[in-house]
Amino acid sequence: MSTLKLPVMGFGGPVSSSLHTCWRLYQGSTALELARNAVFILWASKYFARGYRQLWGRGLIGTTSELYDTLARKFFKLFYRIPSIRKKVDLELKKTLQDVEDKMIPKGPDVTYYNKLPADGWSDDAIKAVLIKNNEMKHSDWESGKVSGAIYHGGRDMIQLQTEAYGMYSTGNQLHPDVFPGLRKMEAEVVSMVLDLFNGPEGSVGTTTSGGTESLLMACLAAKMKAYNERGVTEPEIIAPVTIHAGFDKAAYYFNMKLRHVPIDPVTYQVDTHAVKRLVNGNTVLIAGSAPNFPHGIIDNIEELSNIAVKYDIPLHVDACLGSFVVPFLEQLGIDPGTKFDFRVPGVTSISCDTHKYGFAPKGSSVIMYRSASLRKYQYFLATEWSGGIYASPTLAGSRPGALMAGCWASLMKMGKNGYLESCRDLTAAVARIRSAIDSGEIPALHVLGNPVASVVAFSSSQVNIYDISDAMTDLGWHLSALQNPAALHIACTRLTLNAIDTFIADMKSVVTGLLHTKELQELEGIKTKVNAGETSALYGVAGSISTKAIVDELAIGFLDNLYK
């Protein structure tokens, strides 16, 4: 029998010898042994490929670090299962969760809970009385502008208009465009208006969603299904900076994808594009960046991400949910965003924009945009064999509240481009004022992270505990966002914040000056300053610790459980 000659593709003798050895083993194997060996080779090659991609993408040091983190978490989870340890942990958790419950859930003789339907319906006056009482419960002082983000208030006139739109379309449902053709028309117009803001090219499309998280979920799902249908990818991966919104983590969790986080530049706080490039492999289905990111208000280098996406023919998503109706107007105001971030960048294939943030639309509205319908179709759900008929929906939801869409459309039409331009001018001026107060030393001992140019500014300190600042500002009625890795705070300016900027700067100056004075006195007395003093510090110090990751998970679960008590 003639000998089969296998090409060795330029490799030397050892490879040729190994191939011939495999051939000899093949000649002497039974069918069962061949099948067994084939399964083993497939299994081994699969995990070898994973290991190779990991080493190539993260390097030896990065891979070792990730392996250490994984093993450490597993070890501490097992450690906490030791009965004596678990008993102590549960006791502390119970105390902490009880404190969370006491702060979250109103109690007392003047608080009544209605846990069952009334036998007979209430009168309108009785219902309104309880609505007013619930609305007047103790809460953060958002009306005075002391809450970072969260409340994107368009003014009393806007709320009145939205209320009228709500009433007019309260029975509307976008699931039935034939029954509510006006809602279909308004939704299509809202998508078109937002596409225009982000320079959508001919053929660009989109849908509305219930918020930024759903928009991100749709972008990830579309990228996953595109890769599966067009390239056969079964182990999809997303590459995104550590500062990307947690909605990407949720998408990876829901859709069985792997999210590969990449570090940020320690000076610019933008995504490290070199790290992105190293992580690209055959399983990559989506690259993502922010405009701007939530933690630090920094716009990633989208143009450089685009170069990578175009080179490897991978979709690129820009999360502009927070930037929404601010970042499209920066250039018009002469503010350099540092990079183009919309559809003018050739590699950008999808963009998310929250109309319910700086678009001032009612909460529960966002837009996911695509460069072409060929990508959007992969987010659709179709059930053509259902006994109830053909079921097709564009987003996660089936029924969608038409009242929200009517309110969104009315909000955009009321503001107009010039209204949003002026809003952007005011918000960026507020951020510039805060930056100036920090950079000039008017507020001592702080430094700004990166170069924020939109509506968010983040800051930290090497002289005082930043979380102590957070606690002290909370005592003054402020509600700032506490960040970690690195420890920092941020304020997202809104229209309500504009009238409170001087108060914010004065309060920050007072708080930081007081903490510096306290630190000086402690040092004179030989007292070491506690690294994790205060409630905020304790929480975020624990959150960043591998050994207490499981505890933080349980605290978060307890917090969510309290929402329904």
C-alpha cells in the first residue's frame, strides 16, 4: 500500500515525524478507538484554542492574575461555608441588611401598607389622598438639584405637556400598530429624529426601547445573532472597557456571552485600544465604547476603536445613553470631544441614546440605532409557527406603553434643536465651573479624573478619604455617585443642578477643608486616619476585595429583596 504524504507547511522534521506517527496509529485503530480519539482531539483542541486566545489577549501576567482572582474567589466561597465562619458572617450580614431595610422601608404608626385588594373600590378622593401622602414621604432633596443625575427634569411646563400626552394615549399599545397607527407614526419619527442627531447615513434604522439597558441588550443580541448566522460563532465574546455600562454585563449574563473587559489609560481614562486589539479573535462579535462613560464622563477614542473594528470586520457599538442629547451638540458649541463618535465614523455600526435623560422624555424611553437594517433584523424575535398566529416583536417587550411614546415625541418636539443646544451649553458650563474650582484649588485636595467635556465630572483625592467626603456631603443633603477602582466621586449635572452649582462648590470646599483640618489634628496626636471610615467607604472598600466578593453579592441581593417588602 502506498504511503500517504502529508504536507508539513514549512515546519521541520519533528512535525513530519509526529504526523507520520499519528498516521501509523490511525492505521492500527478500530472504528471505536478512532471515534474516541476524534472526540478527545476535538475536546482538547477546543480548550487549547481557549487557552491560546487567553494567553495572546491577556499575556502571561494578565492570565496569571485572572487565574488567581478566579481561584481566590472560589477558595473564599468555600471558606465561608465553614459553619463557624458562616455563622459569624450571617450575623454581620443580618445586622447590615436590617440597617438597609430600616433606611429603605418606612415604618411607624402613620404608615399603612395595603397588601390585599380592597373589597370595594375606593373613591377618587381617597386614592388621591394616599398618592399625595406617598409622594410626600421623606426622600432625597432632588428638587433643589442636590442629586447627581437620576432626575432629568425638563421643567414644569414639560411635565404638564407629558401628562396630557399620557392621558390621551393611556390605552395605547405599540404591539398593535393597526389599532394605534398614530403611535407607530410617532415612534418612527422619534427614531428618525435621533438618527439625524447622530448623523445616521442613508439606510440607517433603529427602534425605541424601555431604556438604556434594553438598548444595550438589543445591540449585544443583534451582534451575537449576526455572528452566529453569518460566521457560525457559538462562543460569542464582547470586548469593552472596564468603564462600560453594567448593561453589557447583564447582556453577557442573559445571552450567554463572554464579556472581556479591557483596562483604561491611567491618564486619559479612555479605553486602552492596544489591549482591545490584542483581545480580538474569531469569537469576537462586538467591540464597544462609551460617549461618555458613566463613571468618569469620558468619551472613549471611538475613531481608534473604529480602525480596529473595520480591520477585523467586527461590529462597533457606541453607548451614548448618558451623552444622549448633549454630546451631539458639543462641536456646534466649539467644544472638542476629542474624537468623532457617531455614524460619521465608518466602523460604528450601532449607537444607543436615552431620550429619557437629557432628551427630557418620560422615564422608560431610549433608542437603539443601527447603520443598516441588515443588522437590526437580528434583534427581532419571530415565532411563525405559534398556534395563536404569527408573533413578531422588535424588542424584548411584547406590549409597550403607548403613553410613554407619546410623551417622548411631545418632549422632543417641544425642545427642538435650539432648545437642546442651549441645554448643552448650560450643562457643559456647569461642568467647566466645577472643574475650574477643583483645578484652581478653590476646592482643595481634589483632582479631576481625565478630561470630561460633557455633563459628568469625576474627582478623587490623595490627601483625604474620598468616601468620607461622600458621607459628609450626604449629611448636607447631597446625593453623589460613589465610584471604585479607583475610589472617586462624580456628579452628573442636570438642569436642576444648574441653580445649585455655587452651593455644591461651597459645600465641597467646607467639607474637604474640615476633613483636612481633622486629619492634621489626628496626625499631631499620632492617630492614624482610618482607611475605610464611614458608611460609603465601608461598602466600596468591601466591594473591591476578592475575599468579600460573596458578601457583597449577598448585600446586593438583600437590597433588591427589600424593594418588594
